[in-house]
Amino acid sequence: MNQKSHISFTLNGETAEVAFAPHKTLLEVLREDLALTGTKHGCELGECGTCTILVDGRSILSCLMLGLDAEGRRVTTIEGMAEGGRLHPLQDTFADLGAAQCGYCSPGFLLAAKELIDKLPNPSRDEIKEALSGNLCRCTGYIKIYEAVELAAARVRGEAMELPRESLYGCE
């Protein structure tokens, strides 16, 4: 017999209920049972950060968490990062600075960076590097990502920071 588990939790600010095979990871539940494909499959070993989501405000590797463990928790995926029809400042700055090439790793970086900015509104470059150290990008350097997080943090703080000159005009 095909046994299903049933859980209820808050998903991107709304109550969600889902039934699924009890052995599934939260990554699989999100993608396969809830059709939220913004959370990406990566290594499925907890080594790349591609599947990073927020659970109760903390970044979690969804490939390592059982779906059953989401019962009663607050889960935020990339689909829930924008609020009120507006992109989160991190999403804007990643686009503005070209902090992504293929974009596959971006959801994980964005959610890890959101946790950082929520907890530490004025992070140093070293704090940004540390917070994002569990996320790997396979096709671009990390400098634009760090710059995007710095700019987003400034915007969240209400500071009018300009884009770095080289981001506007290319390498000079």
C-alpha cells in the first residue's frame, strides 16, 4: 500500500497542507508535490547550497531535511521572497549588478543572503563571505555576488547607495 504523510505548515506566508511519501526530503516535497521549482536540485548531499531555503528564518539545505520535519514550521522559498508585488532588494541588486550568469545557484544565494541581512543589517565583506560560504557558483566569480549583498543591505537600511562604477560600465 502507498502510505502518505500529511503535514501543515506556513509556506511563503500562507498556510499549506500537503500529502507525500514519508521518505521524501523537503526539497522533493517543494518541487514534486507543491510545484515550487525555484528551489534547485544540486548535489543532494548538502555540499553546494543550491537547495537553500529558510525555515523559521534560518537557512536550511532542503535536500538534508525530511519533509515531515516541516510540520508547523515557517518555510520561505525563492517564490516567497518578493513582497507586495515588489522584488526583495537582494533580487533587484543581483539583477542590477549581474551577480548571476546561468542563475541556477541564485535562489540559494539569495535566501542565505536574506537570512544574513535580516540578522545583521550592516554586514562586512568578511561576514558576507562567511554567510555565503556554503553556496557554490559554478559559472561566475563571487565578487559581484558580494557587491550585490552589500548594496541590498544598504538599500534595506534605507541608504541610497549607487551601483559600483564597473558594474555600470563593464571592466575599465
